[in-house]
Amino acid sequence: MAQAPKTAITPTRSENYPEWYQQVIKAADLAETSDVRGCMVIKPWGYAIWENIQKKLDARFKATGHENAYFPLFIPMSFLEKEAEHVEGFAKECAVVTHHRLEPDGEGGLRPAPAAQLEEPLIVRPTSETIIGATFARWVQSYRDLPILLNQWANVVRWELRTRMFLRTAEFLWQEGHTVHATSDEAMEETRQILDLYADFAENDMAMPVIKGEKTSGERFPGAVHTYSIEAMMQDRKALQAGTSHFLGQNFAKAQEIKFQDQEGQLAYAWTTSWGVSTRLVGGLIMTHSDDDGLIVPPRLAPAHVVILPMYKSDDERASVLATCQKLKTELEAERFDEEPIRVRIDDRDIRGGEKSWQWVKKGVPLRVTIGPRDVADDAVFLARRDSSEKGQGVPHREFVARAADMLREIQQHLFDRAATLRADNTTQIDNLADFEAYFTPQDAKNPEIHGGLAYCHFVESATMDQKLKDLKATVRCVPLEGDDEPGKCIFTGQPSVKRGVFAKAY
RNA sequence: CGGGGCGUAGCUCAGCCUGGCUAGAGCGCGUGCUUUGGGAGCACGAGGUCGCACGUUCGAAUCGUGUCGCCCCGACCA
């Protein structure tokens, strides 16, 4: 007799967090490694979550006046060369297309045809500032053409050596917004508006609390004047950059000749922004909410809100149980959660009830409902919430239908509160280097336990700081935009400092 | 690009050191029976060019050389 493990996922978070993460993805059937090095296959359940993320964000982009468009996957190499910092930032991780035809290699295989070498290599976009900028240069003549507010949903490639499912893959899916403005203030306003939009999405839809802040010069996007990010805390207390919004100043406008005539007839360079979030958010979602029994999806992003599991033995029972399930599904779909019908699935696959039930636990569906002959007779359902470890309980059928949407709202809130509590419990202010070092040093160096968290510290960027952070494997996440800013002294150099930064180990 | 490791069934691996019958296990998969309200049990069955090439040998998963691929640890990164 096989001993059922206490938790659905082995190892647990505290035993081995990175391995737990991999196992959650596998158990929930979100994605798997592909035949292509560094790239993953996103499976239906994982992609459905991404689609919900897209839907939520897209609505927010449209509501703030943005439109979607699509630009080429390939970028002429010379485009990338135009902005010096940008080149430096991305050149090391670009996939390059050099040929446009294959031919037999004489040994039964294929090779790029030497005669078909491209005059100018194309790179697979690592991001699209350059090609979109070049296009904008043609579109923009007059101040009357501005602003341009575009977004594109696309895949991009950054040739990463070390990859982790969803968090860092060679190819990933994202959205990149690109805007052009007549004035610096307006571009800055756009940059900040998007940062707020991302934070709102993260907290309300993902139930993931975030800190809005500005990146230090060392962490800035290549070519940007200011980079802002939202930073979240994962359950191993490491930080995850969950979205970025860049004020590009006139850097790209100058590199790409995005010029316009203003109202006085003067020729001026435009001001641009860019901003993006990626499938990395799925990784953040996993690591924010999931537990030792697998994935937990916040209701607003869940592919299914309720899964109904019929239980029966005989054909007679089957008929009445399935009819009851179908009725419940219809009733639930008439209810609304988050301004849409409740999403319901019935799983009547012919596998054992226990196994089936666990599969949905591991997939993180917010509410599981089991219906068997006893429930049909009692006009009740057996209900279990994914966000609590409590055992399920019987609930009158009608009461469940009436309360389902409220329960989903409760779960959404509970997940946010739980994540906020974890963050609060692992956030601290540190005012001297010794404490800082202790905070970021694990007890067991060989097999580091979960440690550290967010540390708010005064700092001034310096080589001394960079080296210390490198030694500790810690990073400056951002300088928070919100919160008090009493002056102090840099914990690394003792120099006067006006703002605290957030320090953490990070993904 | 530096250091380490691994390629044997769909997956995880044993066997290799010390060469020898028909190459194994667990999980998964298929069929049947018994089960079924929180991860079922028994029986039977399908499934392999032991990464590839060359060499040593009467004989190679096993030894040697080469080659390809992948994984882990460092430097860089959404």
C-alpha cells in the first residue's frame, strides 16, 4: 500500500524552494522544458493564466488611451547600433539571423546556403525600441502627431545562459508599450501612469503587493534616463522585478531622429517612453501564492473559479449526479464575479475521485465542489477552498450558489493579505553594515535556508557598495517613490544620503 | 567563457569498476477483475539500435579514442 505524502509537492518550500517551484509547475501542468535549449512549452493551464493577465492589462492600456500594433520580429543590426548604451546592454544576448536559405550539406543534413548570406544580419528582437523608434521617426512630423501611445503583445529573445521556467527563458512573451510625447513632463507623466497601472494590476488582479520605485543608475534600462519598477516579495523572501516603466528622455529620439515642429515652428526632438511586463509574472504569481500542495491562483486570474467533481458508482447514480452538477454549473454561470460570469468546469473523467481531486488542488482552482449521491439527496454540495488548509464541508446547494461570488472575493482578498503579511514580517530598516551583512548571510552557507527579506537602507551608489552587494549576493531593488525620506548616512561609505533604498536578494 | 557531472524504456534511474546467457527496477501507459466521498489493489501486457562513430576483443551498455547533446556551479541578465 503506497503511503500518501503529507503534501502534494515534494520537496516543500522550506526544504528546497527552487526545486519546489519546479515541481509546482510540473504538478499544475503549467509548462515544461522544450526541445529547444532555454525555451519552454507553455501548456494550456499556464497559457490560460497568461491570457487572463493579458486581458486584464490590455483593458487597462485601452482605458488609458493606448492602442495595440505589431512590429517585426527581426531588427536590422544597424538599428541596434544607434544608441550606444542600448547596444552595450543587449549585444551580448542577441540571436542573429545571417542566412535566408538552407541547402543539403551533402551528408543527408542541411546547412545555411553560403550564397544566401544576408548583406546585413538581422537580430531577433530582444526589445523593440529601435525598430519602433525608426518607424515613429517617419510618423512624427508635427506636434499635432503627438502623442503616440502604442502597445504590442509579442515574443522576444534574449539569449540567456541560465534559464528558469517563466522567470528567465531565452524566448518569452510580453507586452511592450512605446510612446512619443512633445514634452518631457508629458512623457514623465506617461511613465509614472504606467507604473501606477502595473502596480494596480499586480495588487488587485494578481493579489501580489508591490513596491513602486526608481532603479539606481546601475540597474537602469540601457538607454533610459529613468527606470521605474514594481518589486514584489516571493515566499523565499527574495524580490522579483515584476514590471518596468522607462522614461527614455530624448536619448532614443536623438539616436533615431524622432523630430517634430512645435507650435512655434521650431524643430525639436520628441520624448519617448517604453514599458513592459512579461510571462515572468506567471512565475511571480506562482511564488507569491502557492503552497506545499501546489499552485494557488488568485480568482481574478484563475482559468476556472470552480471545479465540480461528480462522484458515483452505478449508472443510475451517474445520471442523477451529473444532472445535478450540470444544473449547479448553469446556476453558477448566472452569477458574476469580477464583472464576468463565474467560470465553472465539470470534471467527469473516469478516474478515481481522490486522484482527480488532488489534480485540481495542484492546479490551484479556488473552489472545489464534490457532488455525490448523498449530496443529491440532501440538496447540498461538499465544498473546499484552495486558499485554506481546512477540510471541506457540506453546504446547502442554494447557499453555495448565492455565496460563490463572495467567496471568490474573499479568497482574492485573503491571498493579498497573506502576501502583504509575509512581506511586512520580512521587511526591516538597517542602519549599519554589520547588521546588513548578518541579514543577508544564511546560517548554512552550503545549503542556504530561507533568509533575509527587504532591507530599507541609506545608501550612495559607489564601487564599495557594488562590491559588498556582490559578495552578499544582494541587490538594490529600487528607491521607493512612496514613504518618508529622512536624511541619513550611507551604510557602505558613511556619506550623507537623502533617501533609503530597498535592498534584497533577487531573481 | 572557466570548473564539475550525465547520456540505458515515455519519466527517474540501477547495471559499467572486475567484458559473457534473452539488459533490469520503480513510476507512467494498456487490458481485465475488485474498488471508488482526499493520492487504490491484484493479475497480465506493450514499450530499448544502452547518445553517435571508430577501435580493442572470440564476445562491448561495460574497456580505449574521438564526437555530439544535455544538466549543475560561477561571470551577465525581465
